[in-house]
Amino acid sequence: MTRVAYVTTKNTGGILDINGPEGQIQMRRVDPHGVVIQFGPGVQLSMHKDLLPLLGRYAFAAALLLGVDINKGWDDDESFGSAS
């Protein structure tokens, strides 16, 4: 299965907070190195910028396999958490 995912930096790419049943994930872009991901209080993972497309492809592929339209609302503000 091949799809094109539309992406813009207008509404995302800086900060992302996602609330889930187990707690919150916070993602913060750290220029020029990559992203720091915090899982709840005190557990952090630093992801180098070269690995970010891999994470994106994984997330898009998982969404497609779960039947999600990955381009629905692609240029809208993110409403499942907060982003800036």
C-alpha cells in the first residue's frame, strides 16, 4: 500500500502534547538536534533529527493499516492534543 501524506509546518512541528489513558506524551523540537519526547514525569527519550522521518513513516503506515485517512484535515490545527 502506497500513499502520499500531506505535511505542512504551519500548525505543527514545534510542540506536541498528547493525552492518553496511561498519561501524557510531550514532544519538543530541540534545534538543531531533533526532538525530546517525555513520557509522564521524568522519562525522556531524545530522537536525532535523522530518525524523525522513520517515526513519521511508522505512524502513517500504522494509521493506514488501522483504516485512518492520514490526509483528513491535514492543514487544520491539531485537535487531539495541543501543538505549536
